[in-house]
Amino acid sequence: MKKNLSEIKFEELKNKSFELILVVGMLCEVCEKSLGAKEKFLRRIQILSREDYLNLSNKASVHDRAEVDVENGKIYFYDHDFPGDLHPGCIEKL
């Protein structure tokens, strides 16, 4: 189960390693609804100290949101992008 990183305390992550995953939601230029998502493995990290935890929190602050799946050892950073694509129905409306 994923939880928002801001809800997770250091003690829950201490002495664990995680895969950092970036998920970018691709949005339609017209309606701003989802066209799909791209997922990319960034790297593996370990949370051994409070400094590691604070560094993770700082990294998360530049993304739209961050979620932690403690059971599966993954941390997801979510962003969105407008790649210049449109839904077929949105093209017809133009």
C-alpha cells in the first residue's frame, strides 16, 4: 500500500533500501487529461540516517507528489508533462 511521503516517519524507513521510480503523467494539450504515463527507474537508495531521510524529503519537494510503498521497497515521484500530443476527440474539436 502506498502512502504519501509526508505521512511517513523516519522510523518507518530506517535501515531499509528503496528503488526510486519517476512516473510522468503525459497530458493532452487541449483537455489536460491523461494520455498515459511513463515510468522510469532512477536508482536505489538506503535510508540509514535522519540526513538520508531529509535528503529524500528535499528531493521529493521538486515533484508533484511522492509516495512510498514500504512493503515493496519503492518510492514513487510523480510529475506531469505536456508532450504536445492530443486525444483524437480533442483534435476534432479544434
